[in-house]
Amino acid sequence: MISRAHPRALLWFFLSGPAFALFLSAQQPPPEDYRYRVDVQLVMVSASVTAPDGTPVTWLEQDAFEVYEDGVARPLKVFEKKTAIPLQLVLLVDASLSTASELPAEKMAVARFLQRVLRPVDAAALYEFSGKSRALVDFSDNPKKLEAGLQLIRPRAGTALYDTLIEAAAQLQRREGRRVLVLITDGNDTTSECDYHAALRALQEAEATVFALIVRPIPGESGRNVRGEHVLVNLADMTGGRVFYPARMAELDRFFDELGALLRTQYLLGYQAAPPEWRERLRTIEVRVRGTDYVVRHRKSYYAEARR
């Protein structure tokens, strides 16, 4: 059963395993609040919808969506537009020598983004990574504190991208809300102990969405290692995010404006998970908008727990 008292307040989640599980509450919500109350496990999916030209589509209703798990249609139990669920954001800034020339512009653009996007219910953390990751600011709703952390970033040798993604995913998994990871990097990894597959699994288990701004110190394909860029494209696609390719650093503000718009115009979809099996398994998710050529971005899978 789903109960709603008012369309303006906080959605309270209780996390259990890799999918969001919401359970029956004995208390009645206060008049200015609402909760989703269900007695079955739900898989919660944040989705952004854009027209072919990239314009956000924000006017869809529940009956426009179709959701499939492992190719089987699943009826929607939860639907929200422009969700007010708190945003849990991790900013990862590449401080390796290969991106050093772009750091000043990146810092200024990130600071402006934080001023515009963070609300009192949101929280953001800041990491830099080079040969290893370094947490600069723990989760905070104070843009000034995060801006001060940006000033601590210094270029260093090496790039431990995968290790940093795993560490950030672990921190996000402990937080309730929409989990988003923003990467500013050229995508190359040179020093990680873990590999791409371990990083992707960590992101999937944390149900985190990856948005990547790909820094290109060398403009064209010639002379540039594009393998890292392909890695970022795949991470974003598998988790429901996007990659952005600014032609020059002056376009960083446009990237962050588009990212802010996407985060504020998402749909929240919840469907009843298929019954558990005897073993843990990766299940696929597909979200469609009926009868349109709209692009729907969402996480593509989740790890279902084994039956106990």
C-alpha cells in the first residue's frame, strides 16, 4: 500500500541490500509530510528523460513509463516528478599532472555549481585523486566549506581513478537519498590496485549515478589516449548518467548548468522486485517512454540478494 498526505515533503527511505526496501510503518505521518509505505521490496530508479536534441522532458505522467526487469514488465508502485529526495553528491577532481593546466578553471566552475545546486537537505563531499585518492571535505551542505576544500587541490603524479571510484561508492552507499558521483578527469588510470570491473560493481552496489566531464588537454584524437574516455562513457551509461565533452574550459559552466537541470528534473520510479533466488545475481533494468523517441537515462542493473 502507498500512502501520501502531502506532495511537498521528504521521502524517507530505509535501505536494505542493493535495492531500496521500504517497509510498513506503524506511525502516521504528520500533516505536512508524506511517506511511501509498502510491505514488499521495491527497486527505486531515478531516471532523466530528454528529447533527441537534449532538452529535458519534465511533463510526463506515470502511465507514460514502462519498466522491465530482466525483460519482464514490472508494474510501477511509486512515481514522482522533480523529486525532492535529498541529493548525496561526491565530486571527484583529477589532480594528476595530465590535467594540471585545467585545474584553475575547474575549481571556479565547481564552486559556482555548488552555490547553485546545493539545498539545505542536500550534501556533497569532495575528493581529489592522483596517485591515490584524498578526501578533502566530508559530506556537507555548506558550499563555502566545499569551496575551501577546492583550494587544497594540487597537481601530483599518477592517476588512481578506479580505486577512488570504489572508495567514493562505499561512502555513498552509507547515505540515504539520490547518490550521484561527478567526475572531472581525462579518464586515464595509471596506478589503481583495482580494475574497471571492480569499480563498476562498486558503483552498481551503491546504486550511484556517474556524470563525467571529460577534460581534453590535447584536443583531437591524434596524440591522445582515448581508452579512458570510453571507460567513462560506459560507466555513465551503466549507471544512468552522462558524459560531457567541453570543447574548451570556458564551457565548464554550461556543463554544470546542464547537470544541475538534469538533477532537478528527474523522475523517481519504484517497482516491486522479482522474488529472490538462491544466489545473488545481477538483474537488468530497462525504462521506456511509450511511443516516443525520448532518451531515458537510468541505472541499468542492480544486485539482488540471495534468498535467506
